[in-house]
Amino acid sequence: MKSVEQKISSGNVLEVKDLKTYFFTGRGVVKAVDGVSFELKEGETLGLVGESGCGKTITCLSILRLVPGPAGRIVGGEVILDGDDLLSKSEKAMRRIRGKKVSMILQDPMVSLNPVFTIGNQMAEPVRIHQKLSRRLVWEKVKEMLRLMSIPSPEIRIREYPHQMSGGMRQRVVGGIALSCQPRLLIADEPTTSLDVTIQAQYLRLLKEVQQKENLAMIMVTHDLGIVAKVCDRVAVMYAGKIVECGDVREIFYRPAHPYTKALLGSLPKMEERQEKLYTIEGQPPELHALPPGCSFAPRCPDVQEICKQEYPPQSIIKDGHCTSCWLFAARKA
Ligand SMILES: Nc1ncnc2c1ncn2[C@@H]1O[C@H](COP(=O)(O)OP(=O)(O)OP(=O)(O)O)[C@@H](O)[C@H]1O
Ligand SMILES: [Mg+2]
């Protein structure tokens, strides 16, 4: 009863609250995800951006409870899907949720597809597991998914193996598998990195169309701010395991607050200006097992102040729905 009330009152498909996922390694504790919170509504797309190693993939894997063990462990927080806390579910219950209520598309389609099974068999598997349909209906459903993902001649393609398809087609098959059981939440982790630019645009358009049709909530992990501008409604910027800024796409692009977000945007090539050299962010992201005290971006920040090196900044609200954790915006402590 409580979960239903929660669902109605919040209107959120997903609520991630103070999520912490650490890796306990010989070198120390790697705080890959360290207090991440965000929300996602039906039909909404959240872009998760940040430099390599900042914790985007581990955040997504934590939602599905697929953190690589035994070193990796979710040590705190809540992941609430439709009012239910996934972190308190049994492994058996999680298996019913993965692929049915929450699906994930990985970066490289060859990792998700098994080379020795036909496309049809691989697409049919989640449908067989999660939906009690007759054999004939399962195949009909698979063909429908191939059609939905704009794969021509589904009757022929269904019998082919992954190596007989192009990269773009394979990624569409993976998209089809992810969407086959009408999930509530789709997580796409760099889904277009292995595709060339034209196919990339086509694939994103297709994903967006399907998302709108099915009213899916979507998390889009990407390095590419151009993709964020095209497909996302909101953006969460991650740095060293934490979300440093979150807001509507327009707010983030036109009124970025955090110096790291500004630096990320500054490294985008601009069409209207002839640039001799691309801007790069000086320095490297910190090692997550040996984070400096205070704000992790302080050593690279052009606006660094003394307090930044001592204490992590509290979250400040810039405007409705636009938040940042930066001392530039925080009320100073007495
Ligand atoms: N199995 C593991 N053992 C130890 N540390 C790990 C393990 N997997 C990931 N990490 C650490 O967790 C941190 C976050 O990794 P994650 O894969 O989430 O980064 P990312 O933001 O997705 O990067 P990229 O953009 O390169 O995909 C990294 O610093 C990484 O070194
Ligand atoms: Mg990643």
C-alpha cells in the first residue's frame, strides 16, 4: 500500500537517493559512486555525463544490482522503482525486474549478443522468460520488435547470426531486446559509441521515437554533449563519483553554474568560431581511492578558493530543478 501511495505522490518512475557503491581493492576503497541522488519521471530522459571513470556505468549497474563483485558493493542509499526499493529485493525478485521493468543497452553490441545463437533466438529469450506467450506469439513479438527498430525483412533477419549484420543493425537488435518486454525504465550506456555518425543519428532518433511511443523513462549515459542536447530533457553532470550539477538541458547549456560543467561545455567545438585548438580541461580526474579532502574538482578548478580544499560544498538550488554543489553558490559558513 505504501509503495502505491509513494508512486502516486511522487509521479517518479525512479528515485535514486544517496546511492553509494564502493570497490574494496588492495589499493584502498574506490568510491565509484558516492552519494548520488536523482529522480526520473515517465517519458523523461536524463543525460548522465562526465569524464571517463567518474562513475556513470557503475551508477547504472547499481540500479540493476549488477555491480561487479566481490570487490564492488552497494554500501548505502535507495533505488526506488515505481515505489519499490530495489536494494531490499531478493536476487530472485531482481531477475524478474531486469529485462522486464528495467532494461539496459551496453556500449558494444557484440558484448550483449551471443555469436552462436540466431538473432531471433536471442530476442525471443526475454519474451519467453517474462511473458507467458505461446511459441507462435513469441515469434510474432520478435518480428514486431525488429520492425519497431526499423530492421528490414524481419522474417529473414530473425534466422541470421550477429556476424551477418552490420554494427548499426546489431545495435538496433540490442535495442529491440531491451525494449521487448515494455520496460518502465531504459538505461542506455554510451549506446552509439561503436556506430558511425550517420547511423548514430538514425539510432538515436529511433530510440527517442520508441521512448515517446511507450512513455519510457530513460537514462542516457554519454560523453557527447551533442547527444545530450538532442535527446535529453535533464542532465546530471558527474565528477569523481558525485553529481556536481543537475538541471534542465537548456539551463545547463545556457546557464551552467559549476566550473566543471563550464569546462565540459567549453571543450565542445563551436561551429560559429574558427578555433585553432580545441579547449581541454587541464589536469586529470583524481584517483577515486585517494580523493583529496574538500571538493574533488578543486585541484583543476579555475575558481578555487581556500574552503574548496577543506570541505565538500553543500548542494545549492540555483533555480527550480537546477542544483549544484559548489562553494561559489553556497552560503559561507560562519
Ligand atoms: N571492478 C572494479 N574494481 C575496481 N574499481 C572499479 C571496478 N570497476 C570500476 N571501477 C572504478 O570505478 C570508477 C567508475 O567507473 P565507471 O565504469 O562507472 O566509469 P564511467 O564514468 O562509466 O567511465 P567511462 O566513461 O570510461 O565508461 C572508475 O574509477 C573505475 O576505476
Ligand atoms: Mg562507462
